[in-house]
Amino acid sequence: MRQVIKNIEDYVMKIMADYDSGHDWWHIERVRKMALYINEKDSLADPFILELAALLHDTVDSKFFTGDQKRGYEMVGGFLDKCRLSDIKDQLVGVIKNVSYSTKNPSGDLSDPVLLIVQDADKLDAMGAIGIARAFNFGGFRNNPIYIPAEEPDKLMPSTIRHFYDKLLKLEGMMNTKTGKRLARDRHRYLEAFLSQFFSEWEFGTTLK
Ligand code: ADP
Ligand code: NI
């Protein structure tokens, strides 16, 4: 089993090498650790399958997978066959397809605890201090502005601060597991505290005459 995990790690590292640094190997490592932690607390899923799913969860990301996504799923599927994991291939590919919160409508097998846990672990990594670091890193990568002021949050122009309102502040309400919900509370508060400090510094800097 260790060897299978090692083979999957190597495969994932190779694919992720081309992604941005908010989606690097360390994101995968954190999601794996978090997923296993949630499962230790909540005992919902098979830890081996969960670990593989966490490792593979971003291998066909639409923003970075330049090829046709269907091809991407087939490639991962083929690799899993080679690893003699055909019996859990559909489950794993199902997680990869449906893990992302950028997937518009909730889809996939929502009774699969592996999917629910990996979704939570992935969302938690977009919250708190690491989530903030990743957001500004992504914004920099895309050359997006940090912030463009507006009267109301829903009238904001595209910026990294706007991303907090579009997504990050909504994640707490989207958690699936008991432990995920508990951890999300702290990280959500940290996002709010950051925004409040950010706006007070912004006001200070822009109201001085
Ligand atoms: P995932 O692959 O985890 O489903 P994304 O690819 O949408 O989600 O996001 C990966 C990371 O990049 C997250 O930390 C997210 O907050 C950040 N991110 C995505 N879109 C933006 C954006 N427009 N501005 C700033 N950060 C973003
Ligand atoms: Ni991810």
C-alpha cells in the first residue's frame, strides 16, 4: 500500500509542477493531512481511498489543465488501471470531477464520504491565513488588482478583495463534515479580521490629507 501511495505521489508531483504556486505540491500535502485528520475525528471513510483521492484531487484542474478535460480524466483513469486500482477508479475520478467549489452545481455522489471530506479539506485550505496567502498569490499570478474601492461589496470591480466576497466568505456555510465545520469557524473569523484590518488601513491611507 505504501508503494501505491508513493507511485501516486510521484505522478501528482509531476503534474502539479506546471501549476501556479497556490496549487503546488504543498497544497496537496496540506489537503491530504487535513482530509486524514477530519477522517480520524469523524470516522467516515476508508483512509487509504481517502488519501489517494486527496492526492489526486487537483490533477485535472480546468484552469491549469490545458488539454481537453475529458482526456484528463481518461489519463488519470488509465494511470489508476496501471496501478491496479481499477476497482476504485470510478470513485476516485468521481472525486476529482466534483471536488471543486468552482463546479457550478453540486454534483457527484454526495453520499460518498471520500468526496465530502476532500471537499472540506480543499475549502479549508482556501480559508484562514493560508487561504489569504493563496488568494493574493493567485491575484498576483493573474496580475489582478489587490482592491478597487466601491460603495457596496457587491458592486466591487474584479480584485483579490472581491474574491473574498465572491467565494472565501461563503466557504464556511458550505462545509460537509462536523470537524470541517468546526475548523472552518476559526478560519472564517480570521478572514473577517483580515478584511477589517485591511479596510481600516485602507481608509487611513486614503483619508489623510
Ligand atoms: P479549487 O481548485 O480549490 O476548487 P480554485 O482553483 O478556484 O479552487 O482556487 C484555488 C485557489 O486560488 C484558492 O485559494 C482560491 O481562493 C484562489 N483563487 C481562485 N480564484 C481567485 C481569484 N479570482 N482571486 C484570488 N484568488 C483566487
Ligand atoms: Ni485543491
